[in-house]
Amino acid sequence: MTYKNDYILSCRDIYKSYPMGATKLEVLKGANLSITRGEFVAIRGASGSGKSTLLHILGALDMPDRGDVFFEGKDIDSFSARQANEFRNKKIGFVFQFYHLLDELTVLENVLLARMAHSSAVDWLACSAPAKSRAHQLLGELGLSERIAHRPFQLSGGERQRVAIARALMNQPDVILADEPTGNLDSQTGSGILEIFEKLHSVNQTVVMVTHDEKIAARAQRVIRLADGRILTT
Ligand SMILES: Nc1ncnc2c1ncn2[C@@H]1O[C@H](COP(=O)(O)OP(=O)(O)OP(=O)(O)O)[C@@H](O)[C@H]1O
Ligand SMILES: [Mg+2]
């Protein structure tokens, strides 16, 4: 089934609940959202309103109980296993509040992992030189050239988040999904991270950012609110 393919990513009538003892906690109750290519959208909402849940569903990290997610107008439910993996690995770049970097790997390796994740050993050998060159370039653009051999635990919070952004950008994703990307940072460092998203937006990168912070949200091109399990129409 196709739906509104002028949108890069959209969802319709999303319901999601979690079991809670004998009952269910209904988190999303008919959420609808449409993102246009090149938009920088902030999703605001109180803690516990379901922002992370919605973002995970949009990126196919989690499944709704019912409702549909469409990527370029195509229902992601209809994807083959290969298409679904490609969607998660190549089309979407995730950025999380707590970075989710691997401390056993260097900064460069963390970024390269995004490319290795969907390559066979043979493919990886064939593409590793251009991949390394892209990783170096991204880390350079994000001001991390001097940190490529560091391990994440040797970096500041802002540096870790910039590594996570480089990792998210590695496969030239169609959409960046960022969950409270400044939530663990002081306001000045957080502002620097927002500047990166603003710069990405200026070159047409689609960014969907979840935040409970009004000031952070105001930096986006469009702010929408999640409350009572739905996206409020403004
Ligand atoms: N795996 C889970 N099992 C049970 N309940 C869950 C699970 N994940 C989330 N919840 C509950 O669902 C609700 C929404 O969670 P979610 O993490 O989406 O909220 P949020 O808006 O991102 O909040 P925050 O701003 O604090 O990050 C919360 O009440 C949470 O406790
Ligand atoms: Mg959350």
C-alpha cells in the first residue's frame, strides 16, 4: 500500500502499549505524522509522553501494535527482510541521548562500524578505503580530527555526541532521527550540537529531533507536540 509519497517519512494511526501487570499502558493512541524531505522537525512532549517510542517506531527499531509507517510512500511493513535492514542501516541515522558508542573501539572504528554493519567481509574489503576516507572527512568536519584514535570514554560529552553524529551520517541517510541529542549536555555544548543540525538542515538533510526542551525545539524549522498519545495539530 502506498500513501502520500510526497513525504519522506510518515506514520498513520500508530498505537503502542506496554504490558503493565494485568493491564496495559497505552502510550501512543493514534499518532499521525508526516515529514517532508529536507525538513528539520522537533517533536516536543512531556517526559513519558511517548516521544522515544514514536521515534523508535519511525526508524523501525520497534513495531507499533497497529498503524503504518511509510518511507517514501511505501509501507515499511511490506519490506522484505533485506529492504528492512537497508532501511534501518542506510536510510536512517540514529543519534541518542547517551551516544551508544562502543568503548572497546576507537572513534574512527565506531564511525566505520556503521558501514561495516551492512557489508559482507568481501564487500567490506572492497569498500573499506573509501569508507575510511569518508569517516575521516566527517570527523574532520565535526572538529574531531585530533580524536580519531581516542576511545569514547576519553572524550567529553559534546565530543561523544559529535562522534555519534558522524556515525549517523556515515551512510548518507535520508533521515536523521535524534532522541534528546542534547539531553546529557550543558547548554553551551548542546547549542553546538544544534548548530550541527542547523548546518545539516541548510544542505537539505532531513532531521527529526525529539526533545522536552522548549528552547532546543525552537531551533527547528517546525515544532510539533506529542500529548495524550497523539500529535497535536497546531
Ligand atoms: N519497554 C517498555 N516497557 C514498559 N513500559 C515502557 C517501555 N518503554 C517505555 N515505556 C513506558 O512508556 C511511556 C513512554 O515512554 P517513552 O520512553 O517513549 O517516553 P518519552 O516521551 O521519550 O520520555 P522521556 O522524555 O523521559 O525520554 C513511559 O511511561 C514509559 O515508562
Ligand atoms: Mg525519551
